[in-house]
Amino acid sequence: MQQVKIFKSIESERDQFEKEINRWIRKSGARVITITGNISSNSPASQSMSSFSGNDILIVILYEIDLPAT
């Protein structure tokens, strides 16, 4: 079954953020299909139209996991 996992952090904590994501992949047993991400713009116009601050990082992981046996 395909699932989605969303991670959000700030750019200044990028090293720790990578460790968090890699740890989750290992512990969950997920088979990753795709990973996409975005670092938000620092422009004042984009901040007024979004709830994200200037340096937020958003990572979306599409993964597959087996359904539990019933």
C-alpha cells in the first residue's frame, strides 16, 4: 500500500533533518518510491502568501509498506 510522509524543518538544521529522515526510513521499513522537496523563498511577497517562514524545508516521501496480516 502506498503512503505519504511529510517532513518540515528549517534550513539551519539541515544536517539534523537529514539524519531524522534517514532514521525514519530505516526504522519504518518503508520502500521509498520518490522523495521531493522544496526550500521556501526568502522574498517578502512569498512570506505574506504562505504560513512558511523564509528558510523552511519541506520534504515529501512517497513510500510503500506492506499491510499488516489480518
